[in-house]
Amino acid sequence: MTGQHTRVRRSQALAVAIAAIALSGVTGCVTGREFREAAGPAFQTGVTAIVNGLLDGFFAVIEPDTNT
């Protein structure tokens, strides 16, 4: 690649990054808050279920049943 082509690519990447930051700043507060309010309880339930499953499996390996 030539130096000219690299400079054009960098300026395009910079323009896309600035546009993305600007758009997320404009809509991020409102939609982010709504998303957190809607998804928060379900996310907490899911994470709790995963952690409880991992802990149950861990203790099942450590303390196996005494069935013969």
C-alpha cells in the first residue's frame, strides 16, 4: 500500500469512529437506560442460575452420593 492510500484509510477509520461515538452519545443514555430496566431482572436471574448450576456441579463432584 502506498502512503497516500494508508492516510485515506486512517482518515476513513477515524471518521467512522467519531460517527459511532457521536451516535452512541446521542442515543446511548435513553436507550441504554431502557434496555437496562427491561433486561436487568432477566439477566440477574440467568447469571444466578448459571452460578448455582456451576456450584451444584462442583459440590456433586467433591461429595458424590454413596450409592452402590
